[in-house]
Amino acid sequence: MALRTRLTSLLGIEHPIIQGGMAWTATAELVAAVSNAGGIGVIGAGHMPTDNLRVQIRNAKLLTDKPFGVNLMLLTPHIDEIVQLVLDEHVPMVTTGAGSPGKYMSALMEAGIKVIPIVPSVALAKRMEAMGADAVIGEGMEAGGHIGDLTTMVLTPQLVDAVEIPVIAAGGIADGRGMAAAFALGAVGVQVGTRFMCAEECTIHPDIKAAVLKAKDRDTVVTGRSTGHPVRVLKNKLAREIMELDRENKAEEIEALGAGKLALAMRDGDTAMGSLMAGQVASMVCRIEPAADIVAEMMRDAEAVMRRLGSTPAA
Ligand code: TUI
């Protein structure tokens, strides 16, 4: 059964699932697999050099004829060049993270690119709507990587009340139950990151997939609060060292210690000193499986939950 929403019609996709555009993690293989499965895959540009991103975009085009996206990480120093590449390559959609995409909004929109900023607050969502964003992704602090302060449970309904454009829920969603919950809060789709780290097509180091599979409910922590850029990661030696520096408010030392550590994890498989960005749902990820199975299972289970809630009173 297909679940048509304002998100599926906006993007011309079958299922209202956006794969989170995780840096050093969401490369062309995973992105194409999610798009081919009827969701939408999103390349994580992160700090990727422009030439590498061009290769990723072109590989995605070779591997799928369905829409896909690129996540623009707005803290990256060469973001102007990245935006120009996305324009030149006519990427169908972008999500943005870690800042306001205001400066780039009109150029992206004029090129016919769908723009879906990730927002941690109602204020930013309203600004994005006023600038012409096609939708917003509200990301709760259950998410992995760079996060805001609000939970998905409280952010999502407040965004739905505050803006007219479609709202997609993110953070803490890894299965059909979470997806049905997002719909209950008024979202028209979900963004899923952590669960796709353990997709077969995800090219991260196998030791990092193993760390996600091993994670228990309280195994993530938020590091780097003193820097103004809090980041949720799986606990490891690096996380403990950063937390110690956090207590001493040594923001500059944290920035220096953190540099290059996401690649050290995802590419090189260093589970001790790499930055193991992952969401609180890491503990709910139990197997490595094809991305298409993740999408199909989430859709099947979300629909089953919604049918059950629709037909039976709460016991
Ligand atoms: O962007 C993410 N998650 C990320 S980005 C990333 S790379 C990184 N590495 C080290 C430090 C910082 C980033 C890893 N994970 N998610 C989307 C997201 N965006 N979450 C929160 C925000 C956000 C925060 C503040 C968006 C806008 C914002 O606005 C500030 C402003 O300008 O008003």
C-alpha cells in the first residue's frame, strides 16, 4: 500500500521517508538504494571537497533515475562552492543543516531545486517559510550529530502549528512505530539517519556498523556543548576526552581535538578515537540489511500501527 502525503507529492517519491544526509556516511550507493526503494536518498556533503562531491552526485545519477538530494552542511568553509556545484548539477533537492541557508535560498529556488532546511526551532522554521522553503525538517535532540535542544515529541507539533509548509519529523525515528508517531504529531514524513548507517549499501567501516549494532539505550552522549555546536555521539574514548574539556570550557581545544574525527570513524573504523555520530535509536538497530528492506518494513509497520490505532480504543 502506498502512503501518499504532501511530501511524496512535493518530491515525486513513493514513500515519505528521507534518508538523513550524514557526512562521511551517506554516499552514492546508499543514496541510490534508498531512492530506488521509493524513499529519497540524500548525499552527506559535510566538509567533502567539491571535486569529491561532484563524483558522488554523478555516481548517484548513474545508480538511480529517481530523485535524490544533497545535504549542505552550512558550517563548511567552502559552502559557496558546494552550492554552485549543486546548482550546476541540477540536483533535485537539498536539505540544509547546522545553520540558516538564507543566503542561498533564492538561487536554489530559481534553479528549481526543492529546498528543505533542517531546523531545531520554531523561530528558524518561520524564517525559512518566509524565505520560500518548500518544507522543513524538524530535528529533535534524539538525533545523532549536531543537534538543537528540543525533543522530536515537542518540536514537531509546534512546527506543525507554526508553519503552513509541510513538516517532516527527524530524530529518534527508526521504525514504523516512530513513523506512525510522527504522523500523529502532524508530520507528513520522516527523516531517518542512524538506521541507514547499518544498511548493506552504506559504505562506512564495518567496525562502526558493529558499534551501532552493539549500542544500548543510554550509550549516546552529547559532547561539545561549550563550543556552541553540541554533537550526539556513541560514548568512546574521544567522547570522554571531549566531555572532560567541556567541563573546563575549553572550546578551542575541543574544536582542535574534534577535527577530522568523523572521517577517522566512518572511513577508517577507529571506534576509540573516531567521532561515532549516531542517534539515541542506535540501540534499536539490530541488523545489517538492504536499504530497501528498511524502507519496506517501516512502511508496512507504520501502516499496521495506524490501522490498529484507528480501529481499537486504547486499552
Ligand atoms: O546538521 C545536522 N547534523 C550534523 S552536521 C554535522 S557536521 C558537524 N561537525 C562538527 C560540528 C558541527 C557539525 C554533524 N551532524 N543536523 C541538522 C541540524 N541543523 N541540527 C541542528 C541544526 C541547526 C542548528 C542551528 C540548524 C540551524 C541552526 O540555526 C542557527 C541559526 O543560524 O539560526
